[in-house]
Amino acid sequence: MSSFSGFGKTQWARRLTYILILNLGILMLTLGIYFFKAPNGFATGGVTGLAIILTRALSFLGINQSTYVLIFNSVLLVLGVAVLGRQCGLLTIFCSLMYSIENFLLETFLPISNIPGAVAKLSESGEVIGYTLTSSPLLDLIFAVMLTGIGSAVIFRCNASSGGTDIVALIIKKYTSINVGTALLCTDIIIAASSIFIYNLETGLYSLLGLFAKVFVVDDILDSMNMCKAFTIITTKAEEIDDFIMNNMKRGATVYNAEGAFSHQEKKVIVTVCRRTEALRLRRKVKEIDPGAFIIITKTSEIMGKGFRDAQ
């Protein structure tokens, strides 16, 4: 749970924040799949996409979609525990269980067919085969990508997995320099492409478009949530600024000597990193303590160490 170590003043508050954020990610993922992805047959990868394809391609076996999901998730969960560790396995079980519960509640109490304005999908013979929220597949795809992409990113940010090919992506990320979004693309592109042959060309192309869009959404959201500010402060009042950083912000800092090239005045350089929400506070305090301080602020999304995230 180190990803959210900066939230809250107590261990209990940090854990509560972690659980709430994790469940928000699961809820967004569930809403995206239930309302937009599944009704349109968008197989944008993952175990869900594979299950959608196999349910249609192997319909003569009589195996439903949820059974395929259960089988694949169980196998991949064992693999995840073996490679990624017990904690990842427990979090994956929790995420999969919450997804199943939320999906069941939506199916039971809020079927799409009962929502005002829902559009019936008809077969070639005119038979109703399902319902979608809108008559525009592109609009449904946009919401499917945004909700599932943001939800997946939040779950990844919690060092958790929703199961399925997310586990494969995390394993690839662990042993290579490939980021999560690209790893998801590697594991899901075959599944998305298969929908061209199982459904039709249009659905397949929508699935591929959704997959590529999700890759960028996941990476961009992860980078945004990981975003921190690195400060390089050149000042003559290093002790006061350093005291504020350590005692008020509870952050560490590195201080070293420097000399002005023009004035040859002795100065100190303070290097520290803080979260984006803390950056404005630090900037204002530095200017309050030393109006003549020279401050360099850069954005970074890869900070490893105490108070941020563990090196992997």
C-alpha cells in the first residue's frame, strides 16, 4: 500500500483512503464493461474480451461467459501469486470478487433494457438480441475506453490487478522495461483482432480502436496520478527552508554547497521532491523565507524511495 503513503496522517487513514480509491477503480471498470463494452461486443482484450469471443465462437459447448472468465482468471491468478507474490494474489481476488458482486447487482437491479432510452439490438431476422445505452457504437466505445481505462489505471496505481491479462501485463512489466499500457497492448491485441472473424469487420475494428485508445488512457492516467514535482532551490537561507521541508512537510532533502558564478557568493542548493498537491505550498514558503531564492521546478512521474513507491 506504499503507493498512497502520502495520504492521511495515520496508518488507519491511509488504509481507508487506499480501500476507497481501489473500490472506485473497480466501480469504474465495472460500469464501463456492463453499460458500454459487453452490450456492443467490444472485445478490447482481457479475459472479458476473450470470454465474449469464445462464448460466441464455441456456442455449441453451452459454456456461458462467466464460466470462461472464472476458468481463465483462476489459472492466471495462480500464475500471478507464483510470480508477483501473495499480496498481489489477494488483491486480485478482492478486485475480481468486487467486480463480480457489482456486476451481479447491476444485472439484478438495473438491467439495460429497463433504462429509459435504451436501444434494442436486432438480429438479421428482426429478433431482439440485446440492448445498448445509445444508438452510436462510437459514443459507446468512447465511454467504454474512458471508464475501463481510468478504472484499470486506478487499480494499477494501487499495486493491484483486476485479474485476467492484467496479471500478464504486470509480469511483463516486472521483468522488462515495458510500461503497463504497452504490456497490456502486447497481451490483448490478438484477442481484439479475433473479434473481426467472430463478429464482423465493424465490431472488430471498433475493438482494435478501443484497445489502442485504452493503452494511451491507462499510461496517461498513471503518469498523471504518479506526477510529482522535483525542486532545486538555490538560496542563502537553506536552514530555514530545510527545516520547513522536514518538519512541516515531512519530506527529506539533500543540501550541498554552491557558489554564484557572477557574484561568487556562497549559497546552498536544496534538492527535494514532493507531490503535486504540496508543490504550491513549498514554492510560496520558499519565496516567503528567501525572496531572492532561485527555484527550478520540474515534473516527474518516476520517483522511487521512502514516501513514494518502492523500487521494483
